[in-house]
Amino acid sequence: MGVKREFRSSSLLNSYADFASRDVALPAGSIYSLGVPRSSKAIDSDAYNHAIAAEVRAAMALERVQQKQIADYFEWDRNYLGKRMLGQVPLGIPDLTKICEYLDVDMGDLLRRARQRAEQQRAQGEATAS
């Protein structure tokens, strides 16, 4: 059984306040540009969703946390979490907030890394298509 972690929302609120003070594009009802400045080339939301899931999985691996531990801690169905971890279903702000807090990962940093990952994959796809 994993170690139960203390759930601290204040650090996440500070991260959110930090983002709120920046000049960023926030599409209505979407987390896909949260904390990321506008760019001339838009990233496909599906690719970004997969990149977010990949970054969460990487953070889980670094902390040696299994999906089962997170699902049990938040009393989520394992299939519910599994679909989000595979990028099949977008991770919403409430779920991503909880997971980042559980892993003690800054959500803004995670989203920036996901954006970079999605941009790299797009660039590789463009280079391959050329």
C-alpha cells in the first residue's frame, strides 16, 4: 500500500493566482492553453491532451506512485482514471488539480512541459510529412 499524502490546496491556489496575473490565452471551457502564452501555431487539443497525460504519468513514475493509489485515495473508479491517464478522456481542471497536489507537482510546470512535448511532436510530424 502506498503512503497517504497530505492534501494541500493552498500551494495550488498560489500557483493559480500566479497564472491569473499573467497575460495568457484561455479558451472558454478548455485547459489546453492554461498558463501558456499565445502562439501563432495552435497545437491540436487531442495532442495536447495526450501530452498532459504523458506528463502526469512521468510525474507518477518519478514519485513511484501507481494509478491504483491515486484512484483509491480520491475514491475514483480505476477505469475513470485509466482513461484519463491514456489521454482518451481529457483531464479536467478539478482532477488535474487533485493529481498534481497529490504528487506535489506544480500544475503550471506540468502544463508547460506538456505544451513543449506537444510542440515537439507536431514539429516531428511536420518534418516527417515534408
